[in-house]
Amino acid sequence: MTQASTTATLHRRSRFPMVGAATVAAGMLFGAFNAPVHAEVLVATRPAVAYPAPPSELYPELFAAVQLGQVFKDGKTFVDAVPRTSPATIAAQYRREKDRPGFDLSGFVQRHFELPRDSADTYVSDRSQSLAQHIASLWPRLTQQPQKQGAGSSLLPLPGPYVVPGGRFREVYYWDSYFTMLGLLQNGKPDSLRDMVGNFASLIDRYGHIPNGNRSYYLSRSQPPFYFKMVGLLSTQDEAAAYARYLPQLRREYAFWMEGADKLKPGTAHRRVVALADGSVLNRYYDDRAVPRDESYAEDVALAKKSGRPAAEVYRDLRAAAESGWDFSSRWFADGKTLATIETTAIVPVDLNSLLYGLESAIRLGCERVQDVACSSDFTQRAERRRAAVQKYLWNEAGGHYVDYQWIKRQPTGRPGAATLYPLFVGIAEPAQAARVADWTGRQLLKPYGVVTTPVATDQQWDAPNGWAPLQWIAVDGLRRYGQHALARDIATRWMGKVQQVYGSSGKLVEKYNVIDNSGEAGGGEYVLQDGFGWTNGVAVQLMTIYPELKRP
């Protein structure tokens, strides 16, 4: 059997059991409008939900041939293509034609699929505009209108307009959207905020969680749970009111992340929950499938072969890293440098557990507002238990920072980075801890142009020398929360200096930046540098609002 047919068979047999400092004006918004890995324990799962099949299952043989044959430079191109006729018809036609002499696979795809276009293909920036003006002009370009999708399209429909990151990212992304929404808020776009929150509520209602993005091939995983922060933007003067309105969705998302927690024994894990040695329950990133990612199929197959490890284990750890948003980083590597040693599901991460503490706190506030005393009491206790566990397992007293925990080896990973700032962002840290994190950040992460993702230089995009807009905002907002204003302003000033510099020379805002020097643009990752760019735009607007002196004419 050929590699292509072997991989296609794997897809057919592995159909997964799907499961389910802002402006005052913002205060008016709300009123206006299966196989276990790492010796895990098996527990009962939720009832299966009928999810739309991803491209790898709609036409598995054709899919494997196109992706492994690298018909397109970027594997995401094919999974975003829209079939011109039914997937079954195309699959049958492929089987009839594929063995004929002179068969042209690329030509077949061109005839039977409508290929996607990047937003950058048609947009030319006005170099006479200031950075702030440029960002304001980009929002309409990055906004997609809801539309009915044809049979076989991987795009999941949404009820309202939504803002995409830009470039190859033609769909809405979960955690990106919070940082994008910061800019929409400051640019006076309340309708866009309500649309985004409503769209994500729709996804939770349909699928039980917010997927990585609104694509069928993203449904088996989520991303860092920032939804409670998005909801809070609807009513910055009274967040509890917004939490109360979206309480059903907040609680359902929480149930997704905590599924199976009540059946765990110490030292075991199930899906996204881990029971540590003392019985404390914390969370990890995960994916409900253990097969190559549709959008990075050839790369995943090649890495699994190279690793010498069970392929399913590698695939799930790759997918779990994609759920983290940090795909990829030495943070997830057992040897601290090599992608083939990725062990994401063996790690209890600082950022995820900080955000879930924030979600628990938001649900508590929502329950208080609707006078559900039992719920409020329950989530008060849940948040306190998580806070205590984060402090016990994720705080490094000797180093003065937070760091991920390898739950199988029962020890810290020893690979700290910008995630150390998340406990400040959500208020877990004690003031003395926050001061030590600020000191460590200033010594280890602060670079000429902002906060570097990790101190480790690799060829992965979530390592040095790269800095990312969301991590700059987590740092600035978290430090401000604990009165570390000088460092917060310094980070913002350095970061915006780089953003302004690149905009001045290229007319673009991009996905990530080299924050260490000017020797070149940010690199690493599985695709070329993308411009647009939603979260860079949003964070830039937010920082220029807080620090007006950062604006330039």
C-alpha cells in the first residue's frame, strides 16, 4: 500500500467522536445591544455531536494525494478550497481518472475546486496615512460578511459579520479575536464587538465549544479561552451584567474544558483535565483527534516518521500545541529544542490555567448578578482551588517566575517564557510575586523592541527572536494591574517603536516581529510572514489609547 493510500485509510478509520483601561463609551455597549496517551485514564465521554466532516474525510484519497504531493506550497490552500460539485462526485471522478496516462493532479484540482485568495492579494496601503489611520482603514478590509456555504466547504457559517486576521487566515480565529476586539472597541465599532461575541456564542451553542477557527478541520480543538474577556468588553463599566447575559455560553465552554474532571484519580488525565498527585485538578491543551492536521498534513506525516515515536502521539501533541496558539515553541519540547520531541499533552500550562481561573471568576460574577447563590458559591470555590494549585505547581520560588509543569515527570519543565505574565493578567499573583515576575521579565524577556516570547532562540516562531502583539498586551495589562507602570510603559514604547518602524518602511502591520534587532523580519513557523494583521492592529490601537504619546502623525 502506498503512503498516500495508507494515510487516507487512517483518516477513514479514525472518525473522531465529536464533542461537544477601555473607553468610558464602551460602558454603553452592553446596554445597547479517544485513544489515551501518556497512560491516561479512560472515562465516559459526552454524547457524540454531528460535526461537519473535514476535507480529509470528504475525499480522503484525493486529499492525501494533493497534500502529500504538495500541489500547493501551503497545505491550507487546498483545505480552504470550495468544491464546485458535491464532494462525493469529485471523489468518484478522481478514482476514475487518477490512473489514466498523463493524469494532471493540479489540473484536476483547478477544475473541481474554487481556490481561495488571500486578503493581501488585492489590498494596497495608502502610504500617506498615519499608523492609526491605516488601522482604521483596514477594519472594513478584514471584515467578512456571513454567507451561505456550498456543500463540502470547510468554512463554518456564522450569523454575523466577523473580522479575520488577514493573509492566509481567511476565517475567524478564537484567541486572535479578543486582541482584535480591543482595537475595534477603541475605534468606536460597538456593532462589530457585539457581532463577534454573538458569533462565538453561536459556535458554543452548536458545538459545545469555540473551535480554533470557523473551519470544519478545526472543530476537534479550541484555543486559549478568552471568551470571558470578549464578553467583558461589551460592558466595561459593569462586566457582571455582560457575564450574566452570556452565562449559559460561559458555563458550557467551561464544561468543555473540564469534561471528565469528576472521574479522575490522582496522576491521571482525560482530554483537557489533569489530576495531580495531591488530587488538584488543572488543565492542559489537547485535541480530540490523533491524526495529521488537515492544514499541515504533509509536515505532520514527515515529522511523525522522523520522530521515531508512535505517530498518533506525535499528531496529538502537534494538535494540542495548535490549541495553545503557540505552534510551535521550545516550551513544548522535551529536549527544549527539537520539534520531534514535542510533549504538549504532558504539560500543565501557566496561560491556560490562568485563563480558566479568569473564566471561573467571570461565571461567579454572572451567577451573583442573576442571584444564583449555589452557582456563585461553587465557582468561588473552583477559582480558589485553581489559584492554590497554580501557586503550588506553577510558581518557581527560586526563579521568581511562573513556569509550566510536566505532570507525568512531576516536575517543572524549566522552560519559562512570556506565559509567566498571565497570572498577573488575571490577578492570581500576590503583589510580591508580581514584583518578582516584573523583575524577571525585565532581565530575561525585555528586548530592544518589546517582550520576546521565550529566551530560547530556535527556528520556531514562538521563540526568540520573535515577539507577538498578544503577549505584549498580556504583559502591559498584567503589569499595570499590579502597579508596575514603568515597565509596562517601557514594553509598550519599545513594541510600538518596532511596529511604527516596520509600517514606515513597508506600509504594513504584520503577524509577528523580531524584537531583538533589525537584522531581518520575524521568521520561523510553517508559513511565510502574514500581514494584515488583526491582533497587531488591535493591540496597537489599545496601546496608543493608553499612551497617546506613542501616536505619530
